[in-house]
Amino acid sequence: MARYRISGVRKDYNNVITHYAFHTVNNKTISRASKKSKVDAIKLLEINENSAITWIWNYSTAYWKIGENVEVINGSNGKYLRSNPDNTKTDNLANLIDFDWIAP
């Protein structure tokens, strides 16, 4: 069983998420972000008992906060990751930090 946090995304020219910033959670430590392709992220979360949640930077407190559970969805255009669809925009994967401008 592995636990992950997703803190950011990378998008293509069509604004479609292609990569995620994954952090591994071990007891009380959290790894630095590693870039995972959409395909690799889906494979990780399809493994039984693996889980991920969004990790949202709170600009007011200058600290990370726990967001929503992330799951693999098999949609009409194939598999993708989705956070709980609760209409809270800040929890949605597409609204996480855009890492395109931070590092290649």
C-alpha cells in the first residue's frame, strides 16, 4: 500500500493535463515531488490499496493543506484522474499549481 499527494500538474497546449507532481507519504515524511506522466499516475493508482489526495498550497498560511481524494475514472475518452467532484474549484486537479513554468 502506497499513499501519495499530488501538488501540481503540467498541461499541453490544449490545456489537458499530461503530468502530475507526485509525493510519496511515509509515516510523517513526504518526499519531494516527482514528475509522473498521466499513464504512470493511472498505473500507480490502479494498484489495490494505493491512494492519492490533492495537496493544496494555502497562500494565506504559507503551508500545504490536504485536499480531496483522487481516483481513476474510465471515461468515454479513456482513463484519467479525478478528485472528488464536489464543485470546490480549489480541490480540483486542474486548479493545482501549474508546474510548467517552474521546471522542465
